[in-house]
Amino acid sequence: MAESLHARYMKADAARRAHGETCTRCSPDARCADGQRLYESFERLQDVYLARQKEQRG
């Protein structure tokens, strides 16, 4: 069975946070290449998830 959008969104958030806790090159104002990739993935999934929630609510 395919993973739900919510599950992928939460996994992306967990990966982004875990990276931020261990990466010495990432800060709130700047990210390393891996940190930027993880953040962008999280951001895309968040945008899609929130848009679907809004759509479902009418």
C-alpha cells in the first residue's frame, strides 16, 4: 500500500529536524546542500498537504 501524504510529510519533517540537530553547517539563516534539499522536500509536501486539507474543508 502506498504511503499516505501525511506520513510522507511527517517523515520529511523528521528528516529535516534530525539533520538540523546534527549538522554543524546549518543554521536558522543558512543551510548546507543536504539541509536545503531536506527543507525543500518538507516544504513541498507541507504545501501539498495543507492545500488538500483546505480543499477538503471546502
